[in-house]
Amino acid sequence: MGAADAWAEAVAHTLPGQDLVGVGADLQPWTILSGYRNGVFPMGLGEGGGPPLGWWSPDPRGVLLPGDLHVSRSLRRSLKAFEIRYDTAFESVVAGCAAPHRHGAWITPRIVDAYQDLHHLGWAHSVEAWQDGELVGGLYGLSIGRLFAAESKFHTVTDASKAAVVGLVAAMEEDGMPWVVDVQWRTDHLASLGVREVPRTTYLELLGGLIEGEPPPRFRG
């Protein structure tokens, strides 16, 4: 049985409303990519995201869909203060997201190394908010076809991470093709930007039509 088949079977045997699909496996690039293609992502079960390694497929799933992005008047004003860049400071964005003082920090050195490898292979990308030549916020995740699986975001200036989300949507919309942004779990903060919840079955149906597509121009190659 291949990795993709194993993930598909694991998800199929996960009860509705149960988020944890399995424990173990490795963080090799193709293990991770196979997981995402089947709606599964890694995150440690231990303190601070440490071992053992868990694999998750939330039910319901938090997603941002075309037409759903909400930009408030105050955020629209704030956007003028930021320059959005793509893939110019991937390591720094991941470091910002992994800062140990952050509440609920889960990004371990092992996770950092795995996504650095995926970045070098052209799968992992960063969207960055800059202000006066300084990186003040951003997000990173995987681009697989028309799916962007957002892993984490950070900010040191108010609204900088929200600006990165707006920049991500701009990149996804650039060529006018369908897309979906996966945020794993919906939070009140993400809901304010338009994130909604969908059942896991609906999310998997969305994936089936998107992951084999051509990535947005910003995230190709």
C-alpha cells in the first residue's frame, strides 16, 4: 500500500468529529505531501508540539473560499502601511511563527527542518508583510495545485498578519482559477477574515478537484 492509499484509508476510518487520524510516521517531503493531498497534516501531540508526532484531519475544517475574504474598513486603512512580498524571507517567517514565547507554540525544530526542505523543493512558500524595510508579519504554508495549506502566521505590528492573509488571497486570485485556503481550525480571529467551517467530507471533495491543478503564478517552481 502506498503512502497516499494509507492516508486515505486512515481518514476513511476516522470517526466524524474526530480530528486525530494517526500517530507516528516520518516528516520526509513525500510523506507530508501525501498527507496534505488526503486532507492530513502533521503536528506533535506532546508539550510545545513535541513527540509523539500526530497526523490531523479536523472535522469540521476551517477554510477560506473564493469571495469569502472580509476586509474591514480599519484593515483596509492599515493595508496601506505594508508592502507584501512572496518567498523573500521564508526562514525568517517560519522563525517568527516558531517563536517559543508565543501562546500555543507547536513548531518544533523538526517541523522547521521539514518545511525548509519543502521550501527548497518548491512546495512551501511565505507571504510577508514588510514595513519600512523590516519584516513585521507573515504566514507560510504549502501550495499544492490550487490548494494553499496555511500552517502558521505571526506579526510584530498590528494587522501585519492580516495583511499577509490579504496578500495570500491576492496571489490565489491572480490567474482567475478556483482555489481554497486551508487554515485547519477556524478561530474567532480567522472568522473575522471570512474563514468558515465545512465538514471533513466536504473538504475532501474540494481537494479532489483542486490538488492536480496548476498552482497560482506566485507559487510556481
